[in-house]
Amino acid sequence: MSIKPVVALIGRPNVGKSTLFNQFTKSRQALVADLSGLTRDRQYGDAVYEGKAFIVVDTGGIGEADDGSGNIDDYMSEQSHTAIHEADIIVFVVDARAGMIGADAEIGKFLHTLGKPVYVVANKVDGVHDSAPAEFYALGLGEPYPMAASHGRGIGNLLEILTADMPEQDAVVEPRGLKLAIIGRPNVGKSTLVNRLLGEDRVVVFDMPGTTRDSIYIPYKRDGKDYVLIDTAGVRRRGKIDEKVEKFSVIKTLQAIEDSNVTVIVIDAHEGIVDQDLHMIGYALDAGRALVVAINKWDGLTQDQRDYIKIEMDRRFNFIPYVKVHLISALHGTGVGNLYPSILRAYQSSMFEVSTNRLTQILQDAVTANPPPTVAGRRIKLRYAHIGGHNPPVIVIHGNQTGSLPKSYQRYLENQFRQVFKLEGTPLNVVFKLNENPYANKSDTPTKAKAQQLRQRERNRTQKFTTKDKKPR
């Protein structure tokens, strides 16, 4: 999977960016990050059109300055700036009903300086004259595309234009090996950990085509195994790492998570486990990625601080009991070597294979030990199970009345599979399928017709022989 292009939606408040965002991302069950407190409520999501995938960013409304004037920088948030500069394509959404106002012109001037493809979308054309979008030609950004996003009008045409030059997702040749993403908030020690993991042998950077962002793919070997480290903080030279100037990029973090096999989230022990850390863990789990947690700068804590962090770990990580947590010092190398066994176990767990017979036997053992409840006097029957996917692993269970199976019993089965197969560090998706009788709810007319046909044949045959046996008078 190659890194996906990024499409940023920009415009004033209430012009329909969020509606357009939802229209783009509803083409599949999108990973939508509600980054409250992390990126000023900006939204990031996945979109797919005609087999081409991209990340769409709702940059939020760019409001006017308090006095109604001022430079674009005066009223564009830092995060909007970041998203726009990292985007490959800009969609500038304007309001056809309101017409062009000063803020639109100001945003247009700013977009001219970017040197990136910009598409003007004149939204809310329902109920206005057909000529209304023409006003936005004055922006000098090309033809405005009329749209009524709330009704889905014009969406397909825009998507076709946006994705026309996007690369096919499987067209990029990628380096071989376990893909490992290192993520975390700014200044938690990601840069130091990356160099510690790579050791002294900095290898040639794999130049991933089709992207303008500075995430890089670094292939390397350790103990005879191939790895590809996805480095979201860009190219660095040894001795010139400056954690203080590192800027957090939500886009690069989401891309790294989605394109990885295993994600290592780095947390600063001095700052404790904060909500932003839990958000990123949630993104990794939603994407189905195997996970390892590294609590960094552990060596600098007092004993009281260590005791407190351990209590916090028990409290805040209670939803991921299967994830291994390491206490490390990336600077001094303490505990870093122990990350690799956990990374490998998490990867192997996410890719585990098992026969249908073996999986079904585990299912039947679990059902025997703790039978599912009855529904309307009928016992729910779970008949067999098989593997349905990897990274994350998917176990598909077939039976009757599976839609009535309580969540608690679903968790029981998930835990049984985890224990038997010793699955560590990976989400596990257990999917329940209803066994359908192919003849259920079907008319029995064909059966009756067949019976009638057979009876008619028998009558004809009988009549034939009866006629033959009759003697002439």
C-alpha cells in the first residue's frame, strides 16, 4: 500500500466543507479522526473513488479577523496552515448563495502562492440561478464547479476530476519487510528512538514516489529479519536532531499507522499518559494495526513518579490488556532492545494462520464450557469458524441467530481465541455470520409443479396402456 494523496478542504465557516467531507468519506467505513484538543477539531478521513484512495482533510472554517480585515495569516489557524501545506490538492469551497465576499478573495490570493492544484467548488447552487457560480471566476483559480453537497449533486463529477491523476494504490513498488511506524506527540523522543532502533547503520533512504510529504521509508535488517521503518519526522542527520522544532502532523501520523504492520507509540513518562496519547492508540486500533507502547524517559523519574505512572497505566490502558507496554530510555538505550521481541510477536499475532478444523474445535470447546444463551426459547447455535483476514486477524463464526448474541458472549469468545492462540498486541475482529437456509422463504411452487408433472405423466402412461389393451368390438 502506497502513501495516499491528501485532499484539503478549505473555505469560510458554514460553506459546506463538513457536508462535502462526509460525502467523500461515506464511500466506505472511513477512519475519521475527531481530534478534539489535538488539532482544534479538524477532521481527517479516508475516501475511495473508483479504486483510488486518498485522505481528505476538513481544515475547519477560516474566519475573518475581528475587525473584518487583515491578512490571511491573521485568521487561519496553524493547523489549517499545516494541513494545506501538506496537501497534494486543494478544494476551495465557496457559498454560491452568499456570493463572493472579501474573505473568499483573501483566501484565493493565499492559494495562488501555493503552487498546488486548486479546485473551486461553488456549493449550495440549489435554489440559485445557473449563472451564480460564474462570479467566482474572479478568483483566478479556474472554472468553479457547481455543487449541492447536501443532496449529493456534483459529487461524482468532482471526485472524477480530483482522482484523475492519482496513482493506483498498488502501482508503487515498496521495500520488503515488516513495516514499523513510530508515532507520538512532539518532543516525546521519537527521533532518538528511531536512531536507536536503526543502530549505527543508517541505510539508504527508500524514496517513496507519489508524495510531497517528508515521511520516509527506511529499510534495514536486524537479526537476519527485514524491517521498514516509517519515519514521520523526516530525514535527519546524526548529531543534528532537534526535538524542540519537531512539529506534530496528524496527516503523517495517520498515514504511518495505516501503512504499517506494527505501530509503536512513544509516550513521555514525565508528562504522563494524556488524552492525545489515547487518541493515537485509538486510531491504531481502528485501523486494525498491531501495537506496542513505549513509555520513554523512564530513567529520569523518581520512585514516587514511577509508582504513579504504573497506577496510571493500569487505569488508562485497561482497554488494551493484550498490548505490551515497555519502560525505556531511548537516549541511553535502556529497554529499547526489548521492543523487538514484542514487535515480532505483535506482527506474528496479526498474521496468524490456523485451519478451519482447529478453529472450529476451539469454538466448540468454548461453547461447551460456556453455552450461549437462549433466544425466545431457542438456543443460539454456533456451528463453525474460519479465518477471514489478517492485519488485523479476522475470525468468522457461522451459526443461527448470531445477531442476537450478547456483546458479553462475543467478548468471551474473543478472549478464548486470544488465550488459546496467545495473540499479543493485535486487535482481533470476530465476525458473526447467519447460516441461511437456501430454501427458506422460497415458494414451493416449483415442487408442486414438478409433482403435478409427474402425476400427469403417470396418467398418460396408464391411459396409453389401457388404450392398447382394449379389444375392438
